[in-house]
Amino acid sequence: MEKFLAIPAALVSLGMLSVALAQAPSVKELMRTDIIPNSDRLFATGDRAPRTPQEWIALQTSLDALNRSAMRLRSMNTNVDWQGYGTTLSELAAQASTAARDQNLETLLDIGDKAYETCEGCHKHYLPK
């Protein structure tokens, strides 16, 4: 009886996996919908720092989303350099989220510079010309 129950469970698992894979965004989609808008919020702090508690919370939320997106981006390629860029961006986003929580603009600006360098390094290697 257990064998017969295991087969439907395996089929359900495979079906869920195929749905998840079909819904997974491409690198281009992830960049367009998540990475770019959330990293732009970090980069914009140099021109316009958050002023209200709500703005700081919104920035922190964007940086948390950037962290999650960078982890997803990292998993989309097995190349060591690619994974290094994704890991670095994820770590920087986590640090920036903490800085936003602490309302530490100086640290945010420093992290923003490092994140920009990370993004540019990755783009030099992987962005189609």
C-alpha cells in the first residue's frame, strides 16, 4: 500500500517542480523587475536620503528584497565568478538593510559605492554587448 501512495506523492512533487520552473524568471526579468529598481533605491540615497521613518522603512524593505533577489540571481548560474557577484551583492544588501534600520546614511553611501562596483564588475563580464 505504501508503494501506491508514494507514486502519487512523487508525481505531485514533480508537477510542483515543473510549475516552479515554468514560473522562474529569466535573469533579464529578475534584473528588470527586482534587482534594478531595488538597487536604484540604494544608489539614490546619495542624492536624496530618507527623511521620515516611513522612508527609512521603505528603503529597508527594498534592500531586503534586493538581498533575496541577489540570492536568486546567484542560483541561476554555476559559474564561480557569477556566484561571487551574487553573493557579494546579497551580503551588501543585507548590510545596507541593517544600515537603513539604524538610519546610518554614511554607511549606506559606502555600501552603495561597493554595490555599484559589484554590479559594474558583473555587467562587464555577463551583460551582452
